[in-house]
Amino acid sequence: MIFMEAAACRKPSVAYAKGSIPEVILNGKTGLLARNYEEMKKSALLLIKDKKLRKALGENALKFSKNFRWEKIAREYEKVFKAIAKK
């Protein structure tokens, strides 16, 4: 949730590529994913130093975050529930 909140504020994220995180951070498009501490450090420093990259990833993050609006998610759940109910 925190990554989508950041994205909705035009902020790219840096996180470990674990669990469901790669589903909400698109590496190199909406933020940066790291496999270990050194990659995390390198990615964070890159975003701190590169304003152009930070801005581009932030804009992409905002656009991508619109795929996760509650209204859209609720419609998707409704489809699943209706499909289950038909069985």
C-alpha cells in the first residue's frame, strides 16, 4: 500500500524485489527494485542524484497507480465473486 501511496504523489520507490512488491513497482519504470543491500544503496543514491530520472519514474508511477483505484479493484472483486457464485 505504501508504494501505491507514494506513486499517487508522483514519487518513485526503491524496494527489495520480494513478495508482491514487483507487482506494484515496475523496475526502471515506476521505481527501482533491488536484490540485496548493495543494489538498494546504489538505487537510492541514483534517485537522490538524478533529478531527471526521479521525475520520469515519478510521472510513470502516478500513471501506473491509477490502475489500483478502489473503484477498479472493487469491480474486479465483484467479477470474481460472480464467477464463483455461478459454480
